[in-house]
Amino acid sequence: MSVGSVQRIEMTERESPVFGGTEFGAVGPYERLHGTLFGELDPTHPLNAGIVNLDRTARNAQGNVEYRSDFRILKPLDLDRGNGCLVYDVPNRGNQPILPRLNGAPDGGHPQHAGNGFLMRRGFTVVWSGWQGDVPPGNDGLTLAGMSGCPPSFGQEAIARDNIFYSALAGADRQQIGMRR
């Protein structure tokens, strides 16, 4: 019995470079990868018990529930020039909120603008994936689908963790993201 697994990953689009080819200091330009991951969950595993209605969903021949999730990866074009750290930004209704919040970029589902480049100048890789089953497709929102047999209001519940380590930020950067000492 396993919790679940990713069965395959399909890359569907590569935007390279993004943000008009802007160079972010020593890190250089960024690219954005689009794709879909296909996975399975074991509805009988205790760690999956918190997923609403998973036990009422159609199962495959192995007794697992199949799903697919959109994902996006924003990363330095040359990973060796990045800082080696990944930030997972939990989407809200399929939108990708971290760039407006930390980079001062305009709101929107698809990050078209780097804003002040805060994350990029520091070499972070940012990842988003769809996790809400009731987000309609379109507008570059990230969706989760494939849990057939669930009511239309089907939603998933999960523990989401958000950690920002402030001690590594210098004074000007603290001001930039609205922090106080």
C-alpha cells in the first residue's frame, strides 16, 4: 500500500526566455515551463483520508484514483547560476500569487512581468501546481482533474505550509517586501 505516485510528466510548453529576456544580475534570464503531471492516489491509505470524497471516486484496475494536475516552473535559464532553492507557491483558485506579493508584479494568473525581480535576482526557482478540483479551465489557471465520480463541488484538503526565512534578508530587501525589524 502506497500513498500515491506520479505516473508520468508531460511538458507542453517552454517559454524561453521570459520577461523580455531581462538579465537578473549574476543569475541571468529566466524561463517558464508548462506541463501536466499524471498520478494515482490510494483512497484506502490513512494519509489520504483527509481528501474530501476520495473514497467515493472511480478507481482504476489497481484500486487507485487517477488524476492530472497542471504545473508551471519558473527557473533560471542556467540552473547553475541559481541559488539551488525551490519555492512552492500554493495557487489560489488556479492563480499564481507569489510574484504580485513578493516581486510587486501586477496581479494575474500568468506572470507576464517580473515586477522588481526580487526572487529572480536571488536565483529562486518557483513551482506551482493545480490542487483544487473545482477551478474551471482557462485564463492560464492551474487545474486538477480526473477524479471522476465526485460531486461537482469536489474539493481537496491538504496541509499547506508557508515559510519565509527573514534573517537572510538585508535592510533594503526587508523594506521592499514590507517587513519591519
